[in-house]
Amino acid sequence: MTVAPEQAAALSEYLLSRKLVGGWQCKPFGAGRFSETFAIDNGNNERYVLRVAPSDSLLQLFYKRRMMRREPAIHQRLRSETNVPVPEITAYDFSRRQIDRDYLIMPCLDGEPLSAAGLDSAGQRRALREWGDYVAQIHDLADPHDRYGYAEYCGVTQPAFWEGYGRKVDNRHEAAAVRRFFYLLYEHQKYIVISMSALRKDPRGAQRYATECWNAMESFRDSGQPVF
């Protein structure tokens, strides 16, 4: 079921406990791949983001099922123990009384996607340093022993990122290399499911991911080298 802007506005009114009248607009946010996301804006410096989680009936990975229910506590901890710029979650409703899906609302932070910011090379480096610093703070909360051997998966780990991160993670030797291999294998395997879901409907893509996973495991079995 797709959420219409009118329904999203009604959900926002319920969470904010007020009517959104007098210039308020509710429209698709234009970003986000899992939840349905809406921009709520009164045109006068008051902006929110409403996110509506998928239906439980959607084919999805095990850890994504009702994943939104963990977000209020995660946001609260990040805000209290780091300086990572995440918004406070204003309100949420996981009761399923208004709609048979979880949803929440938060203030819309100022900014724009890095891919659309038009930064020059110096600006890009500064952004990557800040990004590395934020990732390090989150990693220090979750795993202070530096066992993250796969930070490069997102493709942002350029030298400036590592400057911000503050230390270089060894992910090419011994146990770290094995962790990295199985993490990348897991990432590939999950896209088998994602490719077959209603989000993509791409059986050829699913087959490609499955073949690549099989080949990687065959190579690891034969050579003993965790190379993906």
C-alpha cells in the first residue's frame, strides 16, 4: 500500500497533535529507499520529515523487519553521547491503530545530499573528514575494539575520510580480512533478496548476485584467501 500525501498529512497531524493548516504542505521527500518519506513544510522555517515504514508483508531482510522501532533509542544515544548531527525524533506511533505500519516524525535538518552539494575539492575533503569523524564516534559506541573491517564498503574511504576517522583499520590481514570477506559476502547475499522483492523485481540481478557469492566462496574454499 502506498501512502498518499493526504494520508501522510493526517499522520503528521496525529503525531504533532495539531492541525497543519495555513500554508503547510506535505509532499514526497524524494529520498529514501526503504520507508516512504514525506517533507512537511509550512514555508516559515518549520519543517519536518515523516517516515512510514513498509508493511510487514513486504519481502525484506530479517534485520529490516520493524527496524524503525529501534530508531528512537539510537537517535537518543547518538544525540547524548556524540556530536553526530542527527535530529531528535519528535514523535512516533508503533501501535498500528492509525495505519497498519510504523511511522515517525522528526525535524528536517538543514543541508543537501553530498552528491548534489557542488563542493570543490577542498570542500569534498572537508566533508569526508567530518564524515570519518562521525563514523568513528559511532564505532566507538558500538565497538571500541576497532573490529570494523569493512568501512570501505560505501566507497567513501578516501585519505580525507581516514584523517577524520583518526586511525586506519587493518582489514587485509588475518581475522580482520576474514571478517571483511564475510561482511562483503553478506552484503552481496542480501541483494539476492532485495532484487527479488517488490522494491526491484529484478530476477536477473538476483541471479548475478547469487553467482558472484558462489564464486567467491568457491575461491575462498580452494585458496584459503578471503578475497572478494
